[in-house]
Amino acid sequence: MTEGPPGVFHLLPAPPYRIRMATTTHTVTNQPPPLVGYDVFTADHALTEAVERHLPLELLDDARRELSSLGTTAGSVQAQEWGFLANENPPKLRTHDRYGHRIDHVDFHPAWHRLLGHAVTNGLTDAWGRPGGHVRRAAGFLVWTQAEAGHGCPLSMTHAAVPALRADPALAAEWEPKLTSRIYEGEETTRPAADKTGVLFGMGMTEKQGGSDVRANTTTAAPVEGDGAYLLTGHKWFCSAPMSDAFLVLAQAPGGLTCFLVPRVLEDGSRNVFRIQRLKDKLGNRSNASSEVEFDGTWARRVGEEGRGVRTIIGMVAATRLDCVVGSAALMRQAVAQSVHHAAYRGAFGGVLLEKPLMRNVLADLALESEAATTLAMRLAAAYDTDSEQEKAFLRLAVPAAKYWVTKRCTPVTAEALECLGGNGYVEESGMPRLLRESPLNSIWEGSGNVQALDVLRALQREPQALNAFLEEVGKARGADHRLDGAIKDLLAELADLEGVEARARRLVERMALVLQGSLLVRWAPPAVADAFCASRLGGDWGSAFGTLPHTLDLAALVERARAVA
């Protein structure tokens, strides 16, 4: 990369580069070309096969064209530059205008709007009720997140608001067509939502004193005259994408914790009381504005019944948790693609890195983790499309287990992939530091690891049909691999004894996620992939660091499968 005018970056052509230094010319060699000008979708075998597996035949051609078009843009120089610019120029808060009027406005760089607008127009908020909609959207989200991850937050919340709003049919009829619209009007934030064709949603659940314990929320909701209208007083400690058109929030009504819809602009065009106190200074996710907001007589409409706020908003939470899995799979995929690409061009110690046995083992191990994450994420999306009682029960356990495990694997995968680039990976221009800073986010958002583990325990103890559906799913691969069979047997023994289970909940949920991933790979992945996963993750023939796969495995096949060719 070279730096042009302030904040503008240009990708260098393929090597060798000729750099003129004073009176001499030095030729720089052995530098891999940038991974640009490729189709992010078609280069990902695990993803393309999942789309073919989970979509009906009559939808495939259209889905392939749609996803390939999105993938080509995601792999372009332009999209990569948008990603750099959006992160190099983070959002800025303006609380007041020049006259001292409170405006609570957040300015975004134009690159943010390019990214978000392209995502909306390509259907990344449109899944509910669309044939194969969740598989198609999840695949698109996985592809487009690889261009830039921060703007995925408003995309995810807008998509996920639909099931929560359906608790109130009148609200759903009013808002759902705008939520699923492919019209992006995000740059215009001062018009009432009624005047817009497309809108974006945010959410506010956590507060200073409670965090994940939302029942400790102190924000109050006082009913006023009118059907379902309330005035909110209180705060939200984390409210991402504060320039959205509306927000789903939790507050204490007279009947208990309740879900509310808070519009940013009221129907008469006046601003609702939505005071942005500050923007968070975050580790990563810097293109996205996360804020602290205060409510002071803020107008809101009730969603669902009083006292049933958690039950109302849980559909939104489940959908955003799935996006955490998909988003982490996307970050892992991009990190692996970059590391394999680098190793394919970089020479060291008398040969190409890709052909060195030790580097090949590292890359194969990373590729294995990435493919397992993608396969699991797409299976969950397919369950949403099926929408049967069996699949709903399966999702009740599988989503928090997957959210726990896949998001936790993202950071070590990304860190190891960065190391594959050596010092080149440690500099910002490579893009790898941005991936690494982003990698812990999905493990924290929508409930950290302990919250997910406890959610699994609740489902195990209260919803026996969820465990039955989970075991039926993993049982579909029984008898195909002795290591998987052994892992299922061990898991059943752990599940049979839930006495004092909370202290070992993480171990249990990890085993559940690994068994589920193993069963899916045994059924659907190439033999080399399934064999490597079962030998290492289930069979115990694996060290504590990446690059410790058994040398007898077909590591070259794993690496070649993961390679993205421009």
C-alpha cells in the first residue's frame, strides 16, 4: 500500500517493485502481491459447497450469481480501500450545532456509507420470509464482512429486529417492509422513518450497573395516554450504530422489564430525546460508532406485553448471536486466505513457504478451524430457513454452543495467521492488525462466554426437546468415524451427570460444539478435512498450538482447498 492524500491509500501493483533511492535503484523482490481482484465467494470451497447443499436446486443459479457478484466486489481494490478508509477515519460525535442546539449527530466517513449501502442493496438485511433467505443472507454476510467488519453491526441488528417486532403484528406490519428493504437511506438521519423506504435498527440492552444481567436494568418506562406509548428515563451503557432510525431497548415498566421501540425522529419531524453522551474508544470495530446514551422523557412504543421484555427481544438476540458465529467465520476465513496467499508467494530457506512441511502444518490447522466454523454457521442458517419445531429445538442449543466456541476460536486463529506473514503481518497496511483487533468482539457481543455456557445449561435443564434435537443431529454421522463415535459416547456420559455442572459448563459446551462440528464435517466435507478434524479435535492427536496436526494427514489437500486465487 502507498499513502496518497490524507486518509487515501492505493494498492501497489504486483512485485517486483522498483524503488529509486538517491542515485541508485533497488529492486525489491520476494514480496507477495496483494490479494485483490478475486471473487471472495467462489474462492471459498467450504462456503460454496454449503450454499449448494442447503439451498433448493431452483434457487441455486440465482444465489450463485448474487453471491459471486458480491464476492467480486468484496475482493476488489475499491472495497478494500473503503475498509481502510472507514477505519482510518472513525466516526465523530457532534453533540451540538454552531448555535448551541443539541443535535446528537454522528458523522461517518463516506467509505462507511459505501460499505453499508452496498450491503443493504445486496440483501444483507433481507432474509425473513424470502425462500432460502437465511442461507443466502448468511453466505452474503460471511463474504461481505471480509471487506470490512465494523459496519456489520447495524446490518445484523436491522436483520434481527424482525422476529422481535413480530410480537406486535401492527408494529411488524409498519416496520418490517422498511427493515428488509434494499434501499439505503442511511446518510439522511433527520427524517421520520415514515418518510423513508428503508431504515436501520439498533438495540440497547445493557446498563452500567448490570451488563449482561439485564434484569438489573434501572431505566424506567412511564405509560402515557395512547396505545402503547411510554416515556423512558435512564441510560444505555452500550448502544451501537446510534444514527439508526429506531432502537429496541429494555426498560422497567409498571408490569416489569419490557421491550420498547424508540424512534430517533418523531412523526412530526422533531428529534426524540436520545442524548449521545460519548462514543466508546474501542480496541477494534473502529469504523462503527458505539455509544452511551441517556433517555429523559424519551418517547417509545411498547413491543409485546409488559413484563415480558426478555422473551420479546430474545428472538433478536438469537439472530444476532448467529451473526456473531457467521462474522467470526468470516474473519477466520479472511485471515486464513491472507496467510495461505502469502505463503504461496513468499520464498524462504531455499523454497516457497507453502511447500515447507512445518508451515504447511500450520496453514492446514488454521484452514481446518476456518472450514469447521463456516460449515457450522451455514448449518445454523439452514435451520432458520427450515423453521420446523425440530430445527427450532436444535437451534436452542446449537446457537449458544456455536456462539461460545466459534467466536472464541477467532482470536487465536487470526493471531496465528498474522504470524504467518511475519513482520509484514504486524504492520497496518497488511490489514492483519485490523482483523486481529476485531477478532475478540463477537465473543463479547450478545453475551460473553459464560453467558453462552449458562444459556446452554438452561436449555439442557428446561427443554429436553432441545437436547433430543441436538443429539439427533450429531447422530446422523454415527458409525462413519470411530473417533467421532468415541467423542459422542464421552459427551453422553457428561450430559448424564449434570450435578454441579456450572463449574464445568465451559468444558461441556466446548465438547458439544466440537462434536457438532465433527459430525457435520464427517457428513459433508472431503475425507481429508473430516479425517484431520476427527484426529485432532476429537481424537486427541493435537498439541496446544496450531501446526501440531499428525504429519500422516493429507495436509497439502487442506491447504490447497483453503487457497484463494486472485
